[in-house]
Amino acid sequence: MKELISKPELCNECMKCERNCPKNAIRVISGVPIFCMHCTPERAPCLNICPEDAIEEENGAILILKEKCIGCGLCRDACPIGAISMDEKGIANKCDLCIEEETPICVLSCPTQALKEDSEELISGKQDKIAKELERLKNIMKY
């Protein structure tokens, strides 16, 4: 399953992710990369509101089926983070995790690794930090 994770603390606002995104579907606002979060299907507002079933989940990515989209904009309006826009033809557009590529282009473009393709490394780092802090607290409690 593909996913995209941002580490805003590493973002230097170079905008390379924005410029290189083939879908023009990522924005950097105040050092925070904003893109589709690819919600689980049962919790994806865009997928659940689409009257034409033009949005579907595939391998962890929420995708817009351009040939089915009627351009009503309901998905854009339902997205809580504003990750969906309408293209010049009035068709919904959003990040598709570069589903056809091995690695999302924004991840490849980011010089500071503020965008990552996988959360396992981030989760592992946080688990290590929590474990060390618990060990430190346990030692304090002994005294």
C-alpha cells in the first residue's frame, strides 16, 4: 500500500514538490506540504459524496476517474483540507500518489526529505523515542 507522509519540520519551502507534481496537486503553505491524505474508503468524504462513483480506492490511493467525473465539485467542497481542485476542463483533480510510478515524484523532488513515501520509518523513530523516555522515567521513579 502506498502512502505519503510529510515532515513539515524539514520543509524549507523550496516548492520543488509543487513545481514537479505532474497533477499540480500539492501546495506548500507556511512550510507545510498540503496534499490528499488518501483517507480510508469508508472515511473519505470525496469518495462518499461523489454522485457518479467517479472516485475509487486502489492500493491505498483514492483516485478520481476522469472519464466518470461530471465536474460537480462536491468532492472539492467535501475535502476537509482542500486537496481537490477543478482543472481547466472542470474535472476534479488531486494527488494520485503517482500510482504509475515506483516512487511519488514529490518525494523524489524533495531535497530535505520532508516528504516520505512510507510511515514505517517515522513510526519506528517515534517508538524508539517513546521507549527511551519511558526508560528515563522508570529510572527517575526508582529514586
